[in-house]
Amino acid sequence: MIPDGIELRKVSPLLQCSVIPQMAQPTDLVLREVDSAADEIVDFAAELIRIPTVNPPGEFYADCAQAIGARLQDFDFDVEYLAATSRPEHTKAYPRINVLGRRLGRVARPLLHLNGHFDVVPPGGGWTVDPFKGVVRDGRLYGRGSADMKAGLAAAIYAVEAVRRAGVGLQGTVEVSGTVDEESGGLAGVAWLAERGRLNATLTDFVIIPEPFGVDRICLGHRGVYWFDVVTYGRTAHGSMPFLGESAIVSMSRVLDAIRDELAPALLGRVTAMPVVPEGARRPTININGVSGGQADTSQPTPCVADRCTATFDRRFLLEENIKDVRKEMISLLERVAADEPGLKYDLSDRLIVEPVQTSKNSPLVTELQAAVGEVSGRSAQLVASPGTYDHKHVARLARVKQCVAYGPGNLEIAHQPDEWCAIDDLVQTTKVIALTIVRLIG
Ligand SMILES: [Zn+2]
């Protein structure tokens, strides 16, 4: 039956008997290009692994920025090298060089920025393969930084390239940046780009950071961080007559007991609505990062009563908590301990505060990524949040870009471990998802 108002067109006799070829959709062409580039993507990730960009101290950054920049240039990006000259960690021996590639669309906006850090943590012991060789074995790419996150950088670059190879023109603009120092806070990397206005809400609409969450997990944000030091003070005396002094270490042990007996159970009673994985991290946590005590003017043990003890704490807080209350809670615990322990003197000083961040699950970035994951993997994407922070904090706080997620190949649990690896299948699949998302968001 032909619905009303639809006119039958005359079909030429020639067309009548031939098979009309089905026009391939642009997205099919893009997916096909990713498949044919699979070996190239793995080779490029392996090439990056072979540059041992170990942080600390930040080795071979210039070489790695150059390797990424050269590939971006080959792929028709305008490339800039941006040295974080104003940062104290940018030195002659260890220059902090970031690389930024831009491919202008028909218009400047919307702009999608793909960012990956290229520094890696030191390899440590326990490896059964060379951590800097880029070994491919049994469908896996091995090496320090394979998952975290040189495979992610390769996925980002080849996702954009697959769109170009498929001949799909983009309306909006796409950028890819390779940045330094994420593993040590990112101040000379993403934070520096944001402070210099290179990554900013006035230019940038969407940011994807291909950190290793795997093909069907999209990370919306992370918990907050409060790092602080507590120092307790005592009165020194001869170690053979400790009753004549007051031990700062004994005082600190009172503080540690109170944290275990009072604060830790209170934290267990709070649960965030954020989808943090693993589930144990849906509650606030406190870790004692380190304790050192003794005589204030020496790091050597002496036959004396300790007059100083310092402990560094790492309190992770929830989106539903407030840093002011988190701090206040700690101070009132210290006050309670001091009230029970006449003569106990302490200081509390902040080291680092990172606010929790979360991108709305209803934002176009998340919904398009979710749809692309479904199309490529056939599974529905799991929305997660990270227990620890990553460069999203700078994108949110300094660049003020509201739509930012982490999505990339590899498995977070094996990052920073010996024999770190990324499944090649995961690398190809995430490249496809990112490529589809590019087409849908800015095509
Ligand atoms: Zn990382």
C-alpha cells in the first residue's frame, strides 16, 4: 500500500533490473577505517611505550611530545609544542613539554578536546617482560603506560584519523593534546594548558580523557582529596629516663587511635550517590600515608624522648561532603584528643585540596558516548566514578568545561602494576567508540 501523498516516481527500465547498491552510512565507513588501521594503532601505542617517559623525574618528555606531534602533523592537524616555562618543575634537564593538535572544522564550535597524559610511573620490580619494549603477545600490548595511558592516546589520535580517512567532514573542531605530569598532579600539563587559556570553556565544549576504564565504562568524575599533615610536639629528655619528658610519638599514637576508633567508623556510615567503583570507595576513606617522629633536628634515631612527630593523612571525601566540614571534623577530633591528654600540642596544615567533580549523566557528551558504546560493543555502558583523581579536576576547576569524562582502553586495576597490559581488542573497540562519538557530537 502506498500512503496518501506519496507520489510514485517513474523508474528507468535500466534501474529496474539492476540491484541498487546500499549506500554505506558515514559511521559504517568510519568503523571500517578503524578496523583497517588496527595494526597501525597498536604499533603507534607500542612506539610511545618505547619512549620511557618516567615520572618522577619526567624523562624523555620532549621525545614523546615530538612523536605525538609528528603523528598529528601527518594526520593534518596544526601542531603546537607548549613548554610549561613558568612552572618550577620545567628545567633544562627535565623540560615539561606538552603538545596540542587542532583540526579546524567548518566552524570553531562545537569543539571536542581529547586529552591524554604521556608520563608514566616508574616500572618498579616484578616484570616478566621488558617494560619499555612494547611487547605484543596473546592479543595484549605489554609495557609501562600501555593502559595508563599511551593506548588511550593512540585511540584518541586514530579515532580522529579514521573519521578523516572515511571522508566524513566535520562541522566542529577537534583537538588532541598530549600532556605531562598527570601522575604528579598535572600542574605543568593540563592545569598549565587551562591556566594559559588553551583549554577553556570559552573555546571548548567537550573533553574526553582516554584513561583506562575499558570499552564499556564511562567515568563521570571522582571523589575529593584532602591531604594534610598533623604534627604533635613533645618535650625531649634522656632516653633512659623517659618519664622526665613527653613523647610526641606517644601523643601521635593517641591521634591515630582516635582516627581508628572514632573517625573511621563515622566515615563508614556515609555513602555517596556517585557510582564510584570499586564499591568500597563509595564511602569516604582516610589513609595514613606516613608517620615520622624523633628529635626535631635529626632524622637519625637518638637516645632521647621524641619532641616531634609528623603524620601525613589522605582523606578522600564525597560529593555530598564539604571540604570545610571535612576539615572541621578533623580539628574537633584533635581537640577531643588534646582535652583527654593535658599538655598535648599539635598543628594541622593542609597539603592539597581537590574538590570532587561529576559530569551530568544527561549531558550530550555522556549520552552520545553511551549510544556509541552500545553500537560498538552491543552492551550498555556502565557509568562509573573514580575513587582517585585525574586531570578532570583541572578541566572542571581551571578550564571550567562542564562536559568532561574519562573513557579509554585498558583496565584501571592493572595500571601502575608489573606486567601492565592493554588488550588489543579493547584498544580497537574504544577507538571505534571515540570515532563514532566525534561524528555524532561535532559532525
Ligand atoms: Zn593515567
